[in-house]
Amino acid sequence: MTPFLKFTEDSDGRVNKIYIAGEKSILMELDNVIDGVSCLMFVYYVFNLEYPKQCFNTFLFLQRAILRLSVTSHPLLFDNF
């Protein structure tokens, strides 16, 4: 799964909806770009996904500087349910 942000525009070209999408479906709808980017980062973090090569450095900067998550931080992993 590679989650990404999807934007829709109104007739004036302004962003009116922001979504996190992946696996050919909408995962969630968000109110603004800041919420969209932070939720996207948390989706990568929670599901322990690798960042895409094209935006690896940007995501790593956001992870460290904005979200204050270290490179060695990992989500909890469960062996058995």
C-alpha cells in the first residue's frame, strides 16, 4: 500500500476537499492541507510503511522536525492477537 494525498478543486481552482487515498479507495477526508500531511505521515508510521523514494527526504524531515519522531521510533508490533 502506498498512501497519498488527493485534492479536488472547485470551479475556481481552489482546493475544496482533501483525502488520504490508497489501494484504489479513499481512506479519510480531511479539512485542510496541514491535517492532510500530518495524517498521511501517521498512516506511514502506524502501518510501518516505507516512504516513497521520490519524497523520502521530505518525509524524513517532517518526521523529525515537525512530528518529533526519531528515525529509530517504531510502532508497537504485536505477535499474537
